[in-house]
Amino acid sequence: MINFFKKPIKKIKFTAKSEFYNSCPKPVPASKLIPDWFKKAKRYGEGECPIHTLDSGNNTTNLTVKTCVPFLDTLTSGYFILSWCDIYVETLDDINDVNFKWTTAMDTPINTHHYNQIETLPVANNLVGGIPFKFNTPWFIETPPGYSVLITHPLNRFEDRWEILSGIVDTDQYQGQINFPFIWKKKNFKGTIPAGTPIAQVIPFKRDDWEMELSDTVPEKYHGNLNMLINRFENVYKDNWWKKKKYK
């Protein structure tokens, strides 16, 4: 029996040439790679705080980021493109340079951009290596009609070595490979980005037209101590307003 009330599931398609597809880590839902530091985080902090607290018996215990569902949503939304090979990186002390080495069937997994492409960016004067780089990914991305993808540095991952520059691509129209420009941030570094490391987060979204509205009248639903309620009691947001997102 067909369930006519079941919400249709949209599909995002990642494709690579067979020589890469059979040898490199595949994209995965971000929910499959929640950071260990988040898994190990405690739900309650030490000491007392006048706000963002939870009354627990006679004690007032601080809620931590572990209880923040919007924060968790950033860690689990969309899909990760993973490093498809081990990439050894060395930043040289005596000159402003970054060396990359790899072993992969891909000719050039990392390439460069010219400095003048980003010279007006605030980060341009602090680039390690003096120029921006780019990850040449083996993946093609396809979404249904009307859907684009936000490609960004993995959200709330706090990577101190590199950072990709965010972009939006209309992947229902554009069918080419999408490369990820990035800047290298860490000086005096020698180490490896292992194969399987999340490099970019891909979040599909439906394109809509929007119009902004401004008002100085706060709706009745926002009156009272709603924000205090959210801040003081665990799971209030999750139980009343949060909508589960599914990425498989």
C-alpha cells in the first residue's frame, strides 16, 4: 500500500570516476562523524552562573554546549567531503612557504590560486604561504531541481591548520567538479592530514525568494520569560520547537 502522506525524501548524489571511487574515502553524513570532544563533553559544568543554568535539587548547575541542540545541528547537518588521501604538510621556517606531498592516483589533489584573487579579503595579509590553495576534489555533486548546496568549512570544528572559503553552488544546474579554495593558517607545522579527514561540509537547501520585514512590535508569543525558560531548563527547546533533520 502506498503511503500518500509520507514526506518524499530528496536525494543528493556524489559521483567520482571509477579509479577514485574504488580507492578513496566516500562522502558521509556529518552525523556519522561527531567529534570525540563533543561526545566526551559533560552536560553540566562546574560552579554557578546567574543565567544559562539548570536547577537540580538544591544545586544550580551550568548547562554546557552539550545540551545546545542548535550547536549539535551544526555538527550533524549535511555531508562531509573527506580527504581522499594522506596529505603531508610542511611550513618552512626560513621562508613564507607551504609544501604539500601526497600519494594518490589523482594528479594534483592540491593546487593554488593567484594572490590577486583574494587580495581584498581581510585575511589576505596573514596567509601562510602567501597565496590561497585549493583542494581538487574527485567528486561531482548533483541535487534535485531547485536545490543548491552550501559548501563550507566543517561547522564548529575549530580547525587551526586550514580553513576553506565558503561558497554556494547551484548543483541542480552545474555538473562539473567542485574544488574547495582554502587558506593555510598554521605556521611552523609538520604533519599529515590523514585520509578520511572532514575537509568540507556540504549542506543542501531549497532555493526560495525572500523579502525582509522589520517591526518594532514584539509578538505576544515572545513576551514574558520565554528566553529565561529556555536558558534555565534542559530540553525545553528540543521538546517544544526543534525539528529533526535527516541526512542519510
